[in-house]
Amino acid sequence: MQNEKFEAVQKVINSRISCRGFLDKPVSEEILKEIVELSERSPTWKNAQSYELIAVSGNLKNTICEELIEKAKTGALPNSDFPYETNYPSKIKKRIMELAMEFYGHLKIERKDKPKREIQMLKNFSGFGSPTIVFCLIPSSLREWAILDLGIFLGHVVIAAESKGLSTCLQAALVSYPDIIRKYLNIGIDKSIAVGFSIGYKDDSELANSFYSKRVPIDEILRFAR
């Protein structure tokens, strides 16, 4: 029985990818509620549950994404509420660079082909065409523990979504220009916009969706002390 449970979870986790192309098919609010409600069972520091979600779809989603795309086209640097990490140790930086090379290689986009790379990059700001994007907020007075809680919660969200036949992509790009998001969603400075994710039904004809990123050998992240 325990093995059956593990195998069921294993199948869902292993089937999940960062989806970069979605069908033009809406996600019902009822299904999204089910996914979030189940994910609320994730561990949380002192039951704080410091996170809030705003799910955006329809014309409003399109308007926000169009403005994000136009801002990105100007070359404006991201000014996210949580700045991008830059001080990666060398072995982690190597993984990041390898991922980029493998992904663009899979798409058959050469490093020197800047126009195609820009087209692919800008897809981030539309949520890769997903019908719904979700913005994740935490109180601006909180930092590490609230972010840890949010990360655990989102780990549950993406697996719950996968089990319901939905695909997801967690995206820093969606929150690169928080002023745009605040303008349309009436978010005050008492809330930090931590991250966003796109959610919808995977388009299997999209080449990017046949890319399956590698993970490091288990010995690189786990050691036993006796």
C-alpha cells in the first residue's frame, strides 16, 4: 500500500514540466479553488499561511501581459520586489548556464540569433499564452520564513495542478515590473509581489514542452552523517 502511494506521487511529480505553451482553453475557477484548497495543507511556519494569491484571466490578464511585454521590449531592467539572485556559487552558476544552453539547443535557437532569442524571452511576459496567471503576495514586512512557506505551498500547488491535468510554470518574469501589476490589481505597498505562475492545459504541439530539464545526482544534495 505504501509503495502504491509513493508510485502514484512519483508518477505525478515526474510528469510535471515547466510548461511554455498552453491551449486556448480556460481554467475554471472551481478547479483552481480545489487546487489551492488542497495545497493549503502544506507545512507552514506556526500556521502563518502568510501568502495570498490573485488569479487573473480574460481581458484583464491580456491587458497586464501586453503592458509587461511592451515594458520588456524597451530593455527596462527588472525592479522586482525581490531582486534577482546574482551571487551564485560557481557550481550553481554552471547548472544555470547549462540549462540555458540545453533549452535553447532543444529549440534549435543559436546563441547568436538574438531576434529569435528575444521572441522566446518575451513569451515569458504573456505567461506563455496561458489562460490564467496567478500573482503570489506576502506582507512586505516579512521575508525569509514567509518566502519559505510560499515556496513549500507552491510546490504543492504545481503537483496538485498536475494531478488535475493542468500544467504550470513558475515565473520570476511575471513580477519583473511590479508597478504595472499594482496599478491593475490595486495592490498596496504593504504587500510584496513575490512571484507569479501561469496555469492551463499544456499544448503538446509546442516544441518547448518536450524539453525535460535534468537534475543533479542525489549524492550532490544528500549526505548521511552517523
